[in-house]
Amino acid sequence: MSRRISFLIILLALALLLLFSLRIHTGTPIEKLVITEDDFSALCAERTEDKELQASIYFDEQELLYESSSGCYYYSLIDGSSSAYTPSVRIKSPDGSPRIAFVKNTDPSLPLISDDMISKNGSVRLLLYDNTRYCIRSLKCTLLPILSIQCESPFSETYGSMSMTLFDNGKDSTRRRFLSDGKIRIRGGITSIYPKVPLRMTLLYTSTGNHPRKNPASLLGMPKNSDWVLYPAYNDATKVRNVFTQNLWALSCGTDNLHGIPTGVEYRYLEVFVNGKYNGLYALGYTPDEAMVCLDQGDTSGGLFKKVIDTRDDSFVFQNDPEERVYGYRLIHETRNGRDAGEEYYEQKWSVLLSYYQYLAEHAGDSEALLNAMDLDNAMDYFLFVGLIQGDDSIYKNFYLAIYGDDRHALYCPWDLDATWGNEYCEYAHNLYIQDSHTPWYSFFMEYSYLNQLLVNKDTDVLDQMLRKYKDLRSGAWSDDAVDAMLADYERKIFSSGAYLREMKRWPDGDYMSSSPVDPDQYDLSAFRSYVRERLHETDNAYARLAALEGESIYVQRTAAYRDFDRSDIIMEINDPNVLRDPDLLALIDHINSTWKTASKTQKAIDPERIDEKTRYVVFLRDKGETFYLEDFGGKDSSVVFDDDGSMLLLRQEGDRDYFTFYGLDEDEETYAYTLYLQQDQELCACYDRSDMFYEPVIVSVIYDGYGEKMNLLKDYSPVFSDDTTEALPE
């Protein structure tokens, strides 16, 4: 009998607990808490304002974040929730039992929370009151997750302690609220100089014995990790380039390799508060590490390396820093329990990189050996991807290279993709980037890889395979519809959430787009979506031209990158007369001649026989049907060359030294840099930049409609090993 009574008591207690829980979390429907402007005025007239009146406010399961400096509560609408726009409301307060009301000063028939109000960064007046006091606050709504960070202020480049709370409003989220301690610091290169800094967080917990341990977690549906980055997009007017492009790789090519190893990171948008103050729109993501690319922690038979500096000639020179021992590269690693790795460990790791490049250099002409040393799918993907996105900044740097053991094969992992889709670094631009530097038809084929060496060798079917792969990608993840759907989703997150307008207010000196001429509060991605769509179609055209040139020499194949090549003027700068012995260059000249429609079958656009040791410049003006074979300007002080009738033909002006300094040039070195201009219809057209910092035996520039492009004439990739690196190479 007593057992039965005990069982009934337990059931009753559980029922009461459930009832109490439901009572706590149910709250009052928000519609019942809406008052009119007249009601608001009457309530305030009967009470005394108390700005210190406090309350924690809950919408359904979510405690709203409160920004004390603005007196504003922030509400993150749960994606797909039937009550997202009409949540139940409850409050908790240390000041007795205040009540809450929401003031509706618009059309009574309209909902309190609407898409229009959210996208325009509107707010709702919120009234806290009791029998004698009242306090006016406001409510803002977002469609994004919210991250709140409490930390030492201001941020620095060394780690400081922090605690974080993340509210995940995702439709399929199984954990709405995540809390963790950790550490945080400023990260990044150029972007770290901006007022809104990129950040790196490491999640930690305190173990038995009061030891800090990493606290890996899956955040916003991304893979489990303890190290996270917050990307600010301060220098990108669209706020989307890096996130969209990085996610595009992860979605389309991220595991397209022999063993299905992840080679792409992901990002998710959110809004960030630091010490209770709004800090803007960010993207939460992570960086490639050994675990992501399936390298065992501490394993010295493989390695993960980041290319951090543009060393396009790849002179492998040792430095003193064990983690950046080879100039231009950084070792990405983590030893067990954070112990000191030791000199032998670093030597073994760097030996992985050196032996990999040594093998490739020794077998450059052996296509079968090259194929055995690369993951062909990954290499082709990276070649196609970098060309599609106009990733100039991702050819010679800004990628990770994962190298695996004795089989020497390696995987590319792209990184830092903000300088894409027309965006380009410029020393004198606002925030150092020109948002629309390129046209959608600007194309190139990446030569900085041993995949390109296979194309040079021409003894494999790699080009056929690559063209088929591109066709497959365009019918799938890179199709117009698939790509536009991704951008439409980002448009909703960034603009429909109101975050873009809040970002502009918080960081007014960042890069932003122009608003709609009809509505100054209306921004969207329509212009960028059009650019991307046109870029996809122009890439189709470039590869169609390349397919038509299959079997031709490597330089002739590269002319497919230039939409108007057959209509362009040509300038050649010859710095080494021996280049005219190169059959690939002669094939390019023959191709230029074949594109010139002339009545005379004997007249050539460029005649190699007229180029002697004194010829420095060859200028072919297609429409005029004239070709000039010119000697040099006569020295650095001479800057103009005239044609036969005395009018200016070429102009050479001192180039932008800051640009070349950016590539690591010592400002005190006497390096000569200049820009060459062609006179066209009384206008000067910039044809190319030239510096003796880089050895270029020949330069070919394609000029059309006032726009000059320097052709890519790098061919055989030959890394150079300094004496100390040679000694470190395995026998």
C-alpha cells in the first residue's frame, strides 16, 4: 500500500512540475499586450518615469538580448516557427512584478512584427510599467542568430578571456542556446587594420584540477570545432563575396577528391554584441586545420601548409621562425596537449613540403609521375573555381595545401575569398579595395600549378576531363538557378533581416552599396546577382573558346581567356631576344597573324623575321593595319616613343611603387617599375604594369576598346631551392 501511495505522490509531483513549467513558458500572446498611442499616453500620465526599471523579457523560449546603451531589446525570429511573428511573452524582473505593453503607432490592421518593419530596421516601442512607474524601451527584430560576447575590452592581437552566448534561430536547430567560456583575439592581415576587426575565438571549459581544455561544439549546423573565426566583411560592399564563395566551394567541390576529404570551410551569418553593445553583422566560420583534412595530430609524415605570401617564382628560402620556416608558407599544426613540438618535429614537417616540390620539379616533364603526385579532381576543381570567381588573389597565395605521406599527393583548400567577383586590392581605394575593378568577361587560366604543367606537356587527356568537369558543375551546383538560390538566401539574411542597415549605422566608414533610388532604406543584391550570372555565362564562353583550341600550344590556348582577342591590338615587350626560339611564342604569333583578316596574303600582323636584337617593342594596331618594330625608349629618363608621323605612340611612366612594395619589395631597393600606355584615339590606354622585381623575358598585352590586359605567359614551373633548403632535402 505504501509503495502505491509513494508512486501516486511521484506522479502528482511530476504533474505539478509539468503544469508549473507550462505556466512559466507559455506566457501571454503578444497580440494581447498591444496598446494604442492613446493608451500609452494615458498609462504614462498616471505614473512617474523610472529609467532604471529593469526586466528580462522572453519571447516563447528565447530570452531577448538587451543593449543598455540604446535601451533596446533584440529578438531573433526562429526560422519556420509558426509563432515567430506572434510569440508569447513573459517577463522576469528584480523590481517586483512590472507589466509589459507594446505600442502600435501604425495601421491597427497591420501586425506588430512584419517583414517590412524588420527589413527597414524599424523598432517597436515597448513599455514596462507597474502601479506607480513606467520605463520606455524599444524592440528590434532580426532573422539572424545572435551572438553575445563578454570579454576584456578592447580586443588585442593576444588572447584575452571571454564568455559567449549564442542563440541559434535555425529551423532545424536542436540546441537553441549555447554557452561557453573561451579566449578571443584579433586575427587577419590587411583586414585587421579596419575599425571593425576580424576575430578568432577558442571555446574552453575548466576540467578537474582547474585546467583549461578545448570545448568543441557544432555551432549553427557546422562541423564540431573549438576554434572559430568571426569574419567582418568591412571592405566588401555586398557583405557576401567571401561567405558565398567559400560556401560555394564547400558545397560543390569540398569533398571532390579521391578519399572524400573535406577541403572547404563554411560560414554562417549572425549579429554580434560585445559587452552588451551591438557590434555588427559577422559571419561565423572556421579555418582549415589538420583534423578537417584528416591528418593525424602530430603526424610528421604529412602536413598542412598555408601559402601566405605571393612568391610566384617559389624560391624556397629558410627563415628562423619554425612555424614559417620556408618563406611564403606557414605550417598549420597542433601538437598533442599543446606541448612544445621540438626542433626535430618541425624539420620533419617542413621536409614534407620540400620533398613534395622537389619531386614535382624533378618530374615536370613526366606527366604520369605528375598525375601520381596530385589529386586530379581537386586540382581541376581549384583551377576551374579560381577562374570562375576571378580569384586573382588566390593564384599565388591564400590557399592551404594538405600533403599526405609517402604517396606525395596534395589537396588545395581555398581561403580568403573576398577579392573575387570583380573586387580587387588597390592601395589608394577606399578601404583598399575597388568593388568593381573587373568586368564580368575578365577571365584567366591559372598557370601556378602542376595541373598547368600537364596542359603544357599535352600528352594526357586532362583538358578533356577538365572541360567535362566544368560542364557537370554548370549543370549542378554552379548552374544559374543553384547559384542564384544561394544568393537569394544571403540576400534575405543580410538585407531582409535589417542587419545591413544596422551595420551601416554601426560602421559608417565601411564599404556599402547604393540604395534604391525609390526608397533610401532599400538595399539588395540585385546588381551583384546580375554580375555573377553574367560571369557564369562569360566563363561558359571562355571554355567554349578553349575547347575549340584543344591541341594548340599552351599560349594559344590561353588566348581563349580574352573575349575580344580576335579584335584586339597587341603590344609585345621583348626583354630577351632568345624568347623567339620558343615554339610556343612563335605559335602565339602565328595565331595572332591568323586572326587578322587582310586582303594581302603575305602581310603579317607580326613578322618574327623583322624582330632583331635591338627590337624592344612590337606594336600591332589592328584597325589601322600598322605594325611598329621599335627600339627601347633610350633609358629611364626617356618616356615617349613617337610613330612615323610624329604623334605619340607609347608612353612609359613610373609605376606604383607601393603596389610592388606590397609584394615584399624593400622600399630602399632601386627597383624600376613602370606602366606602359598606348595612344588610342587621343586617349591613353594603360596596357600593363612592369617591374624588374619579376623577370619577364617577354610581355604580351591585349588591348581592346581602351582596356589593356597582360597575357599570362608563365609556362614551365621551376621552383628554386636555396643552399640551406637543398641541404634539408631528403636524399
